[in-house]
Amino acid sequence: MHKTSLADLHQLVWTALMAALIGAGAYIYVPIGPVPVSMQTFFVTLAGFVLGPKRGMLAVGLYLLAGTIGLPVFAGGTSGLGHLLGPTGGFLIGFMLSAMICGIARKQNEGVTWVRGIIFGLLGMVALFVVGAGWLKFSLDFTWMKSWSVAVAPFLVWGAIKTAAALATCRYLTKFNLLPVHA
């Protein structure tokens, strides 16, 4: 095999792994109230940091496809197109935007610096909250304040913690040269 084909295979494996981890993240949650805190956003952010913007979005797209066709990868082990079109569908769609933005932090084959990771990680988190809360507001006819208080405020601290953890994980993987090579 040529070196290029091995690098392509490595990237495909990492993309599939990140999609599977995002799905597994739906099963790892802390029940803090009516809406639990899941680990999905950790894996979405990690996918962006590890894979870059295009492949990070591809991993999220693969995850969304799996859930749409019936694999139980959405929150609570659910699936189906109704979740993409329902009140929390904005967060599922926002995962793609978040992974893309987080992926911008990764420089070609160098990994992610702390400063770039924090900046783009927080921007990705903001994008996720804007799309998710906006979709929730319009789908349930909430006010902006109600949408903010239900879909954003309880998750800000958790989101920042998960973003920092994803950045630390990515930097750890970079330290041991375990990340996929970007062409």
C-alpha cells in the first residue's frame, strides 16, 4: 500500500471512531434536572480538534445519519428523523457547526495550541447554543429569555468544562503522535 492510502485509511478510521463516540456520549450523562448533561458535546468538540473542520463535520454528519436511519444514538437511546426536526434538532444540527469551528483551531499536522483551542472551542460552543436555542425558540414558540433559560444557561459551565477537557485530550493525543495526518 502507498503511504497516501494508509493516511486516508487512518483518517477514515478516526472519522468513524469520532462518530461512534458522539453516539456513545448520548449514554454518558449527568441527570441535573429535566435536561441532563451528556458527553456528546465533549466528543463533538474533540472531533473538531482531532479531525479538523471538514472531517469533524463529516464525523458529526455520520453520527446524524446513523441516528436518522434508526440506530439508537440520540439522547436517551432514541433515533429517527423526528429528532432532527423536533425541538432539540437545532442542537443536533449545531453539532456540525460546532465541530467545524473547533476544527479551525487545528493547524495542519501540528495539533491545537491552548490559545487557539480555547478561542475556537468557545466559539464552537456559542454557535451550538445559538443554533440550538434559536431552533428551540421557534419550534416551541418560546420567548428568547425562556429559550436561554432552558437551553443555554444551565449548560454554560458544563460546556466550558467539556471544551477544556476536549482540548486537553487532543493535546495529550498530539503529544504521543496519535492523531491522524491531515493532507
